[in-house]
Amino acid sequence: MENFILIFHFLIAVFLIGLILLQQGKGAEAGASFGSGASQTVFGSGGSWNFFSRMTAILSTIFFVTSVSLAVIAKNKTVVDMDLLPELEVIPFESAVETDIPAMESRSEESSEIPQ
């Protein structure tokens, strides 16, 4: 299943690149408005804007869906090997902290006795 989605993803990417390269820039339509034969185009006098924009939107949506599905498949196949991540030692808090600062209990007892 993953190989099928990967091949389909690659083909969609190639078609999307080709479709984007076939599109004309915004400045290319300026000559058609002055009567340079816009009615003789392959896609009619309306131009190819609707066809190319719709196909680009459809192919980019399919590309996005296949990208997310490949990411989910890769996430589900990931296994953490315990040899790479050894178990962490549990260090008791009392032995981990060796300091001369008194604990909270002893400090609260000392603070109740205010010297005058």
C-alpha cells in the first residue's frame, strides 16, 4: 500500500510540475486583448485560465492528501529500539540533592521562632 501511494505521489508531483510550467504568466494575456487571435486558441476565446487553475487546484489537493498519508504511514511504522535508548535510572530525590540548604519543614519551624 505504501509503495502504491508513493508511486502515485510521484506521478502527481510530475504532472503538477508540468501543468505549472504550461501555464502562461499574467503579462501574456495583454496581447490577446488587443486582437492577437484569442479566438484561435486551443481552449477557446476564454483562454486556458479556468482549465489550468482547476487542474492545478485538484492536483495540489491530491498531492497534499498523499503527502499526509505517507507521513502517517511512516509515523505508524516507526519503532524505537530499546538498545538505542536504554532505560533511564530512577534516582531518588533525597540522594540526588545533596546540599546544605535546610528542607522546607525545618525552615518553617525556625521562622516561627522570631528572635527579639
